[in-house]
Amino acid sequence: MRTTAFRSATLSVIALSLGLLAVAVPVQAQSISVKPGLWASASVNTLNGRKMPTIFDIKGALTAQQKSSLSAAMAKLGLPAGGSPHLDCQQSAEFALPKPESVEQCTTQLKPADASSGTFTMSCKSEMVTGTGVGTYEVKDKSTATVKVSFKGSTVQGQPLSYDSSSVHQWVGSDCSSPPAGLDPSLAELMR
């Protein structure tokens, strides 16, 4: 039950952090210039002080050779070792930051610092979890982005919850169909 209770809040936090770097319908909000094309990202997430499992941690998910290939490709791109990897195709040269709204029972407020960075706060209240969070986002040279999120709260039963996430996003190239250099194409499909 604890895992289920926190999963809802975790998904809200993840939805917000991913939403900061996802294409949104343009509204009167800040947009960030980025390079269109293939982007690779990896996030390191902790739940109550314990690292959340990634594809590297799931027994039998990858062969030793696949783990080595994926780790090498991530290192070459400057992504965090052991992070949860992902590939995404960005069609536009602009990311429009989402307007403050409720995301899965979380209210968020964005505070842009300049044209490429800022902070956000969130407050979440559901039938199972309550808490608050803070985060930062930054894009450099239209080709590198970072998002950090910290969420603290508790379940209805009073159990403390703590979620932290740090993600790095790197532009790979303009061709979304070409996997990053050195990465087995079958692994690229797993990451999409």
C-alpha cells in the first residue's frame, strides 16, 4: 500500500519534471529555445533515500554486453551513470513551459529566472499523499538541459515520503531515426 500511495505522488512529480522539458501548447508562458532532433536523457531518482531501480538494476533485462554498450553510450553523451535512460524526438526548436496548473492533484508555480532557466514549486494533496516540492531547470547552448526535483510529504497513514530526481538531457543529433553513436539500435528502441 505504501508503494501504491507514493506512486501517485511520484507520478505527479515526474509528470511535472518531464513536462518542463516536453512540448506544450503555446500559452503566454516562457518558451525555451532548443535544438530540434534526437535528445537523450537519464535521471537518477531516490525514494525515501533509496535509489529507484533502472533498467540496469532489473535482473535479466539486459545482457552484460548490452549494459556495457548502454553505459558507454551514456558516458559519451555526458549522462549520469546508472541513471534511467530515455530517447525522445523533439520536433520544434522551442519548448513551451507549461502554464501553472494542477497536474495529477499537484498545483505548480513556475518562476523563470531568464530565457533558459528557472525554478518551480509544487503542492500536492490527494486521498493518499500530501506534500510539497521544489525544483530547478536550465538549458545551456540549446543542447543540454538539467532538471532537479525534491518532494517531501506523507501518506494519509502518516508515513513520511521523500522523492528526489536529477535528470540530464543532451541533444544527440538532428536525425531522430539514428541512435546515439555506439548504441545498439535494439537498445535505442527500448529507450524510446
